[in-house]
Amino acid sequence: MSQIDLSSSVSPTSAVLKPEHEHQHADDLYSKLWALANNLWWSWHPECDQLFRDIDPIRWRQIDHNPVALLREMSAEQLAERASELVLHSRINYAYRRLQEYLAETNNWATTHGGVLGAKPVAYFSAEFGIHESVPIYSGGLGVLSGDHIKSASGLGVPLVGIGLYYSQGYFRQYLNENGFQGEDYLETKIDDLPMTPATDAEGNPITVTIATRTGELMAKVWRMAVGRVKLYLLDCNVAGNSPEDRELTSRLYGGDQRTRIRQELVLGVGGVKALHALGIDPGVYHLNEGHSAFGPLQVINYLMHEDGMTFADAQRETARMTVFTTHTPVPAGHDRFPPELVEEHLGPLRDSLGLSEHELLALGRVHPDDPHETFCMTVTGFKMSRFANAVSNLHGVVSRRMWAHAWPERSEDEVPIGHITNGVHTPSWLAGQMALLYDKHFPADWKSRIQDPDVWQSIHSVDPGELWETHNALKNNLLSFVRRRVSRQCRRRGESDDVVEAARRVLDPRHLTIGFGRRFATYKRANLLFRELTRISELLQNEDRPVQLIYAGKAHPKDEPGKRFIQEIANLRHDPRFSGHVAFIEDYDINVCRHLIQGVDVWLNNPRRPLEASGTSGQKVVLNGGLNCSILDGWWGEAYNGVNGFAIGQGRSHVDDNITDERDAEFLYRTLEQEVIPCFYDRDNDGLPKEWINRMMHSISTLAWRFSSHRMVADYTERAYLWAAGGVTCDIRHS
């Protein structure tokens, strides 16, 4: 793999900064800060985050770290006064120059590796994008992956545009009531507080797309958001001309019934392709990130038929050649399926334009085209509408080929054309500032431009163990301070006593082994596996010589009652004397909570029921910051664990009976903690250092950080799928 430049400029410490005039014009400062706030590039540059934070630290925290909202509350004169008080002029000018240099840079990875994509960009479709907590249009892993994908495309210079939906109420804000049960708040986000502007056509007119259905037209306006060099376009149905029901269509992510879902996916897929057409963007590649956007290729076919005179068969072949489809879930319930009547209601007019019969259209979403009882599956459509299909880890590729083998009855399971490109994470977004400074000190000066070079990461072994441990403990203290603030605030909101609130301010101990668990509370992820034997785990937590503490966070889907009960079970442990002070549950898991957790925990726990974790990326974020993974050998960990770079739960096997699997895995988990994790953490040398633990930290960083980067992931997509799709050369990514 070629070396990839992760940085765009020199650091502030190495730049020669000229002193700025003490009374730099207020409007000039204000405009430069607005330029920074309106490009989400700032969100993965800590010096910009700190710049906005310093302007008003208290307000910054209250508004979810939103620079647009912050600046809207201040006049140019107020900002100039604050900048003078804090001597911010040079920092503002420096950050602004860096952004302009980044946007203007032409010598990047894609310049030499992107080939024809410069003339034929990638259109990347996703139902959610998790870029930063201040832009709440994501729910969890899929969205954060999409956000990391477009950030890395920006960093590499890959010509790519994102297509998604604008959710004015986002997913939901989670709170737990006095009984520990999850409640959901849906809060309207002010568009004026977001770094968005209306997308316009070549004449400067705001773009609105119209989609015909059997029951009337559906309209969506298009917003534009800058994510570094990448433009993200978001469709919004809250427009005049839509029915009151349809104006609410894109208000919530993953809400509503099947009819709401198919209409959202119609807007994303068909509406997204129409938006690109209106923008004058002619993609060479359509990347469908999960099946939510699988209607899109039908609209591409429609354009080819009516603009280029192709037959449906020829247009379908041409569209499939340009389409990359990524499937993310081995869980059957995770694949959207719709009854024929809903498909006909929403795709009927497009079907007419394509010249297809109802049977022919439904066949595109069925494994068995002639089975009238089979529902229309978006994942099947994704496979049939693309030539390139991939899973998101090696094991997930195996599982997906087995899961969908019946769709290719003429092939053996090994020949099913579903490859894999393992997920990765955006290093600058998840690397703690303190850890980055440590790397700056000990790694080669150009380490950020060689992030995928394994040799660079071997430099961690030359770091003094005490210095690495001290840095980790500083991050751990930051995490515990954050947890105490959040837990005490949760208690206060529930109206609990002053004594309870005060106890929450002192919860957890920085000297204790700290295990973190943060993810969606789907039942297969088994958040409560550790509490299968309450007496056994309570004894581990309360051990006087080697105590353990646990931090949990995560949301259950509003309709997932079993997942909500898992949350309640764990959250209410605080009332049990055996667990009080040793277990904390953080409400409203989002990117901000995730960032604190993955940067400060000693151990990241992941115990899904194998093989139902497609990939997982939270543990990859932990690696960057020196935490260790303790995980079932599923998803990415199945190809990452080497015996010394973390801890494995079990032997990578599962029983056909889920109850037996759970019982067996719980026993493996207890043994791993009792016999490996806890002794390793508390075994100290004469200097008080856990030498073997630190050795594992170093092995984790050196073997995993370079492999599980979203820069590597996007480079893989570019070289193994995008270039082939744009160039029209057949390629099997599973064997490339």
C-alpha cells in the first residue's frame, strides 16, 4: 500500500508566525472564524476545536461544541474584544490559513492514485453521516463509518460527493427515568445553527427535486455541507408543496413504519440521483453504503434510457458496472423488506418510465423472481444493481457469502461474488491530543504523512514505558471527570437527593482497572453478558487488592423493548450495594461520549454473539489511544488479534443453540478477566508500572493502528473498486 498523507500543513509549533496587528479589523476576524465554522474540517483539527472552546468554554459545552451556534450569539465587536483579551489573533489567522492551504492543495494521494476519478467522481450514498456531535444526523456505527469515509476521502483528495438525508430531529436524545428505563426526546435542530447552505444549480437557483409516486409527487430540497474537500448533499422533505405528513418524512432517522421507511429510501436513492443530475455532477461511480439507497440505480438506468437511448438491459449493465454496494449486517432483521403493494405505490411511475412490468420490477428485489410471496429486499436489489459487492470484514465476507449463496444458485459458496474491505477509523478524529503530542515527540517527523507505513508505528516501542503510561493515565482522569459530571447531572435531572448527586460526583477511582462498553444496545451485542453471574462479577469489582470498575453507554432503538430492558438492568445496578460506585451508565451516547470513552478506558469490552458483528469500529478507535481490546473473535477483531495485542474471549466458535453459546461465552469472559486481564493490569514493577500491560499497549498500537485506518479503507475502495468501476474493467474485489 502506498504511503498516504494524513496532514495538510505544518504544526503551529513549527510554523513561523508573524505578529498580527493588535487591532485587527473585527469584521476580518469574524469572517475568518465563520469560514472555519462552516467547514467541518475544523472538527478533526484539535487546535481549531480549542480555539472555539477558548472563546467561551462554558457556552461551548452547553451547545454541543457547535461553532456556528457560538458565533451566531456574538457580534463581530464582541468577538474582537474577546480575541484581544485572549490574544487569539495569530491562532485565528493560522487556522484560517491552514484551511485555505488544505482546500487549495493539489498534490495529494489521489493526484497519483485517483486516475480517472478526477473526471468521474464517486457519489457516496448513506442513510446517515456521523461527522461531529454538533451535526446530529446519525444514530451509530453506520453513520460514524460514513463520516469517517468522507473525511478520509477529503484527506486523500479522492473526488467524492456524499448524498444523505437531513433529519431535523436526528435520531433521539436518550434519558433514563427513575426506574432506569430509556425514554426518547426528539428535539428540533435549528438549521441556522448548522454549517449548511442551500445547494444551487448552475444558474444559482436553489435545487428542489420531485419524485413521482402513484399517490402524488414527493419533493425534497437539497442542502450543501462542506466536509474538508468533500461536499455532502442532504435532502430535506420539509418543503412547501408536500403534504403535512410528507413534510415530516425526513424529520427522524429510523423512525416510523414501513411506509415511512420506503419513502425515505425513495428520497435517498431516486431523489439523491436526481439531485446529482440537477447539480450537474456526472459520477463515474455510485457507492451504495448499505441497502437504504438501492433504488438509486433505477433512476440512473432511467437517465441512460431516455438521454442515451439505451435499452433497459444495456442501461442496467452499464449502471451495474459503475455501482459499488457495501452490505453491513449479517442479521436478517437488518435488511429492509417491503411488500409488493408498497413497492408499486412508490416505484410505479418509475417502473412505467423504465418499461418494466410489475413482475419484472419486483424480480429485482427477490432472490426467487417468480415467488409471489417473497417480499422486495433492498439488499437483494443492491446486489443485482451492482457489479462490485463487499462485506466489511474478512469474517463478514465469509458469513455474507453463506447468507446470500441462494441468490447465486449456479455458484458454489466460495464463488459467490461478495468480497470484503475491512472498515477503519479516521485517525485525526479519534486520536486524543495528548497521545498525538506523544507521537509527535517520538515518531518520525513525517509520521502523519506515512500513517499506513507499519515501520512508522514501530516507533511506539522506543517510547519510555513510564511516559506512555503517564499519558494514558492523564486521558483516563479526563474520562472519569467527564463521567462524574454526566452522572451527577443525570441524578439531578431525576430529582434525586443532594447526597446521591454528591456521591455521583465522586464515582469511580482512577487507580482501578476501568472497562468501557459503548455501542447500540441490540440484543445480539449482549451488553449484559458480564452480569450473567452477579455474585461472580461483584466479587471481581469489589476485590480490595485488584478492583474493577465499568462504564456503559449506548442506545436501544425506540421499538427494541428487549434492548431497553438490557439498559435498565445495567443502569439499575447503581442501587445494588455490590455494584454502587463500580458501575456507571452514561446517558445519550453520541460521538462526544464515544470520544471520551475510547480515549480514556483501560479496556474496551466487546462481546457480541459470533458471527453477528459485521465489523465494529469502536475498538479500532481505542487502539489509537493506548487502550486494549477484550473481545469475542468476531468482526474486525477476528483478523486483528495476534495473542499479544489485546485479549480474546473464547476461541472463535459458537454453538447452534444461542443459550449454550451465551453460557459458554460468559464463562470465557470471566476466565479472561480473572486469569489474564486483571493480573496483567495489577502486576507492577518496582516503579509501579504494569510492564506487561504496557507491552501489550505498544503491540496493539504497532500492529493495528496502521491497518485499521479509514485512510487505508478508502484507499482500498479506490484501488480495488472505484477505479475499476469508473474505468469499466471487470474486477472481483474478493480476489484483487
